[in-house]
Amino acid sequence: MNAELLAVALLAGAANWAFRALPVIARADRLAAGGWLERFLSATGPAAIATLFVAAILPALSADVVRLLPVITGTLAVLGSFYRSRSVALATLAGALAHGATVWALG
Amino acid sequence: MTDPPEPIRPPDLAQVGRDDRSRRPFPAGLAASLPIVMGYLPIAFSFGVAATRSGFSGIEAFALSLIVYAGASQFLALVLLASGAPVLVTAFTLIAMNLRHVLYGPTLMRQAGAAAATRHAWAWAWGLTDEVFGQALGELARGRRFSEPYMFGLGLGAYASWLAGTAAGALAGGGALEAWPAVSAGLGFMLPALFLALLLSMLGRRQVPVIAVAGAVTVAGTLALSAAGGILLGMLAGAVAGMVRR
């Protein structure tokens, strides 16, 4: 195995574990109780999901209508399915299905 | 004196009763990972293909997924390593890209409540990727109870699919999904669809400014800096907006 790749993987992997696990183990949220940090953390959830959605959809946006149409139908399918079912899983699958079907229909 | 913190959304009692009583936590977590699994498989597959095309072996591609387990930074690692970038520069670039994960644990545990167990967090929190965090937070926002077995199920499903997709991509090489463009496109839309559905599940009038600021800053940051920079700035700006708007 490539030693440089292994070294990068171990360093990045150790940092990832520390970023993900240590704040949970230390219950960093308790340090924030009642203060500005608690309001910050409270808003981080919706902010994070909104950010990740924008980051995920941004590369798919295009001025070309044919390339944009599957994104529109997929997005509408998620909205419609969630409105009807209130299920995240169903809405996700409906969006992917509509997106794929539109790509197929457009050839 | 500050106002009491606002929960993301009041629990849907009908959903709480239906789900918590009828399903065990670990299988419920595994089941909840399905949309993530469907989204991860093609991305991990692409990573396996890209790694072998960059001259790395299948085992090296698998090792990156096993040890790093962070999609975008793994692709970046391929580019940097293949271009001969120094090990420390590559590693610190990858580390900086994933700095946002620091916020996920406290945000999740704040929503889980003070009594939530974290005895096995050293293991399940490894799986706290963007998508797993989003799915877990969405479940809590809909009034479901936090449990470590649920987190294990959710994280294990996602992690296993990431590893399986990487292995399949490294073995298959390029072109496996090229014959099925509609399937490839549909699978590629799975993660944006998941994030949108999660956003809808926690949407409330008081979250609108947070979401608007986060979205706008992400776009600006991505255009001005990079995708990773846009994500970090968007997340921080949205959280700050939530902090100062009261």
C-alpha cells in the first residue's frame, strides 16, 4: 500500500473521528445551556441542512432547460410527496424517481 | 434574561406513537438509513472508479473509504495525492474540509436532551456524516426519541453502503453506470432530495431567516471561495442569524 496515502488517511481519519465523536462524548452542548451558544446550536441544525441542500443542488443548476428540467421535476416531486405523506423517505425516493424518469423521457 | 431555546419543531404525537412502539431502535435506524444508502452507493461507486483511474489499487481506494469516510475530501485526496502534493498539506486540507462536523454532535445532543445516553458515542459518532446527522436530527425534530442503538443502525447502514459502493466501483472500473443514464441520474439526485425532504420536515416560520441566510451565504461562499468554504460559511452564517434574530 502507498505509504503517503496511508499517512493522509490516518491523519484525516483521526481528525474526522475527533470532530464527530469528541463533542458528543464531552457533551459540549451542556456547556452551552441557557446562553448564546445554546441559541447558536439550536439554529445550527436548520442552517446545516439548508446549507447541505444548497451545496448539493448547486452543481445541478443550469441555464439549459433540458438539463434543468429533471432538477425541477425532482424538486416538485419531493415537495408534493412530502406534503402528502410527511415522510422523508418517501419524498426522497419520489424525488429521485421523478428526476430519473425525466432524464429517461428526455432521452 | 434570554428566552428559552426554541425546539426545531413540535413533536408529531401520532408519528411518535406509531413509530416508537412498532419498531425496535436498531432496525429502525437501519431502515431510516435507506435513502442515505441509495444516495451513497453511486457516489462511493464513482469514488472507487476514480481512485483506480488515478492509479490507486482497489485496496487503497477501500482503505480511504474505511479510514477517512468523508466523500468530498476523499475525492480531493485523490487529486492531491495524484498531483504529488505533500502529505501534510493534503492531510490538513482534508481536515479543514471536515471542520464543520464539530458542530454536528452538540447540535444533535442538544436536540436529544440532557438525559440522552452517550456511553457508546465513541463508536456510533464516527458515522456522523452530513447525511446521517441530517437524518438523525430530522427524526428528533419530528419527536422521535434518541437512542444509541438507533444511531448505530443509521450509521452502520450508511457506512456499509459507502464501503460496498467503493469496493464495487474499484472492481468494476469505469463505465458500469454509463449504460443506464436515467438510473445514474436518479441515484445522483438522491442526496439533494434527501436534504430537501429533511429541510421540509423541520421547517417552521422561525427557521425561515436561518434557512434564507444559510442558503444565500452558501451560494456566495461557493462562488467566491470553494464548495467546502461555502458550506462552512453558510452553516456558520445561518447559525449566527438564528442567534441574533431574537
